[in-house]
Amino acid sequence: MKKWTIILSMVFIIQMLSIPAYGANDDENFAGNQLRILGILVGYEDGTLRLDNPILRSEIAALMVRTLGYENSIVIGENKNFQDVKKDYWAYQVIQNAYKLGIIKGYPEGTFKPKNNISFAETLAIMVNALEKNDNLEGQWPHNYIERAKQIGIIPKDSSTHPDKIVTRGEVAKILWQTIITKR
């Protein structure tokens, strides 16, 4: 019995250590509030932005379509039949609009994975695509998009964030805010 108590205690401690114990930083809070004022970042029913929560791929599609002014529009072009995005899914139209605008592509097997969290590299690719700065990319994915994001000022040139890092709503707010003020 004592052995099981120790094992369960260890599992609990390990799980607690794997949960981020930080909130959004000042830059993320500033960016989130600016985006809220502009009507781009929508909060939750309780009034919070939950900037320390991960952001879903469907949420960032909605965020980008809203940023570009196509939230209540249907963009002309051919729909993409993502196998995992049904027509009754809340973000179906924004995902279609994001695809038609060329800011998202989905995965090679024909999925979008709308309920998955989004990585740092995927976020940067969306920003680069939204700025239409994705021509003549050099190198392999994801480093080609990361380098382009550095070149155009979306992220600092000395950024060393791992491409697969799951980003929070606050981190996306900061990256999007920087993208907006970088747009040339």
C-alpha cells in the first residue's frame, strides 16, 4: 500500500510540474488588450482573454480572418474539403475563408486539425502568408518561414523559440500585434 501511495504521489508531482506555472507577460497583455480594443481578439463569456491558454488552429483561423476584415464575408474561390471540418462546425466558414485567402493550407493528408493546438512555426507561417511575404522562401519547412518572419520583423532576429512549441493566446496576440505594426 505504501508503495502505491509513493507511486501515485510521484505521478501527481510530475503532472503538476508539466503544467505551465506562468501567466501572460506584459507584452502579451498589452498586445491582447490592443487586439481586443480593435475587435480582433474576442474574449470569453467571463470577460477574460485567457492569454495563458493554448490557442486552437480553428481559433487562429478565426482571428486571422477577423484581422483581415473577412469575418462576416464569403471569400470567392474554391472551398477546400478538409476531411475533419464538417459544415456544421462553428469555424467552418472562417477556415474556408482563411484557405481561400492563402493564409492556411492544412495538412498533406487533407485535414486541418481544427481542435489541435498550434505551434510556433505554424503561427509564423500564417503571419507570413497573411502579409503575402511567402514568395521565394529558401530552405526547408519550418526554418524557411521562421527566417522570413525574422527578416520582416515579426519576431526578433535572435529568437530561438523551438518551432514545435505550442503557443498560447498571449503569444499569438504578441506575434499578431507585431505582424500588424510590421505590415509594409
